Amino acid sequence: MATTTPTLPPLDPHQVSHSYQVFLGVTGMMTTLSTLAVAGRFASRKLGGGIASDDWTALAALVFAYGFMIMTALVATQGHAGYHILRYSMPQLEQYLKVGSGI
């Protein structure tokens, strides 16, 4: 009895995988909610008693959240993340590693 390995369809470089579509959606939604929370925090502190150092720390964390969201979008669109490693060719893996490392 011969075993056959299933052939994988070629990687479509113009398509983001389903798992990364979900990941991008969740990342975007959470970053939006974080932005609203930090904006609400600044508004309430300005009305209530002044902006303190912990508010600026929350704003700095929000900047990093935006960086994470941008990097996630780049890895999904330019690096074609979300597919099994066997579906990538060597040039595609090199592109993914370049995007992921920031080169």
C-alpha cells in the first residue's frame, strides 16, 4: 500500500491567510479600543485633577500597540505569514525573515 503526501496548492502572494485575517482584525479592534480608553483617560483626568505620569505611560504603551499593529500588517502582507512553512519557497522565506527582523 503506497502512501501519498498531499500536494499543497501554491502560495498566493496576493492573499493573506485566513488565520492572519482574523489576527489582523483582532489586533485592529483591540488597538482601537485601547485608543478610546487612553483618550477617555486623558479627558477625565483633564476635567478631574490634572494629567499625571501614569497617563503619559499609558500613552507610551499605546504607541507600542500601534507599532505592533503596523508590524503585524507588514508581516501579513509583505511577509505572507500565516501559512505552513512547507508552502513557502526559499525567496518567500527570505522575504518573511527580512520583514520580521526589520531589515
